[in-house]
Amino acid sequence: HLSHDYQDSITFPGGNRRGHCVFAQTGVMRRQSSRDGRRQSRLVRGNSLGYEIYTLDHKTDGQLRLDATVLYSDSCEVPQDLQIDFEPSECSTICFAHSHEDYDHDLWLSAYVPKEDDGCLVEPRGTLNPEGVDLDFADGDQVCWWHMKDGAILGVHGGMIMEYDASTLAPLGMVVSRDELQNRRVAVIDDGWGGSALVLYDDDTADVTVVQPNEDGSYWRKVVRNKMHRTREMRRMEAAAKWAKKEKMVDKVKVLSSYGPYKTSSGKVLGLSTRAIDPKAAPLQ
């Protein structure tokens, strides 16, 4: 829920495995949803030459700001009447950004993106930050990344372990948080079945943590539920409330939801309760 006034809010093609795609982050319109106070959305305008990407500012009555221009071309010639501030990118699509005073602030957010020749690729064999080696993964400036045997790409950045897309190397999300990584050593070990396992441990206790991948094979932790699923759930709850009021002939009903899947290692379904839980209810003492 960040705005467009950041360094990586638009990324252009050019040696990053993205072909000729332009990726543009889109902000939010509501004040309650914004994390930096800005309320912005995108507008794309096409023309005979290509298209332009604008920022629509909802705090200034819909003022438009031109952020990027993309031209379709078989050569690298830029129209003479078009004024640009930067060198255009590769041919076929010519992309360039436009400068603006809104970018002049100290709140830049730039996510680290691994590169094959950045010198930060490590061999995932055993402990990655052993004793006696100057690698403090809790240090926000420490950067390294590695390949898991299952094809996943993990790395350390900002004092966290992150997962990166296997094809574009773009960051996907957090795997291990900063507090969990404090004073921990990180190891990649063979799981005995042709794969690898990510393990955390420390020097002071006998505790060992296996960072398990998700059921879909990814590692990053999905801390926010899918908004489309949540919207559909709310529609069902509204429909249930409307139906129940009419069926019971009352003015107010209490509608709860029963969710799955249920996280358990036991296969005994008869011992499982599917009773709906009220998230606003006080916890049981």
C-alpha cells in the first residue's frame, strides 16, 4: 500500500529477463489504506506511437502526472519533438521515465534484486554464516542469495530472509523475519530425498528450526489473505444475513464464518471441530 513516489515504483526492461514488459506499482485511493499518506492510482493512455503511464493524484482532485512513456519502434530513433531526460532503453520498445519534484524526498524504498554477477551468490552447503566468518545476517546491510534444490531462490537482505522469483529474480516476499534471524545461524542441508532444507539454529541452545516451504512449493509467508477471496466471503455473509433476517423475522442476526483448511497432522476427522469462531470475541480464559 505504497504510493508511486519511490525509486522502484516503475521498472523498465533492460537485462533483467523481463523482455519488453514494463512493471508499474499501483497505489491506493483511500486514506485508511495508504501507508505513506499518498493516495494515487495509475492511468494508461495509448496513442499511435505507444502509450504513456500517468499517476492520478486523488489528494489534488485528480491531477495527472506523466511518469513514463513507452514507444513501439523497429529502430532506436526518438521523435525530435519529444523531450526526454534520460537515454532510451533497447529497441522494439523504447522506454524512459520522466522526472518530477514529487520524487525529491528521503523516503526511497528500493528492494534488492539479485544479479548473476553481483558477487553475492553463495554456495548453499551447510552453514552459510558459520562462526569465524564475517557474515551477520541480522545486519541490515548484509546481502547474499542462493539456490535451493527445488528451484527456489532465497537470500538475505535487510536483516531478513527473502524469496525471489526464479525467472525474473524479482522479490516475492519475506521468508524469515528480523526477530527470528537475530543471533541465528542459517544452514542449507540435504534432506536425504534429493532435496534441500533450510535450517535455523543458534550457539546457545539445542533448538533447531526447519523453515518449511508452503504447500505450493514457495517459501515466502503470505501474511495477507487474498482480497478477492475475502470479498467473496463478505458477499456470502451479507447474503446469509439478509436471508436469516427474513427467515427468522428479526431485525438483527449474528453471522460467523467457518474456515478451512484445518492445519493438523492428525488424520482423525472425528476429533476435529469445524465450529465457526468469532474473531471479535474475547479469548477463553
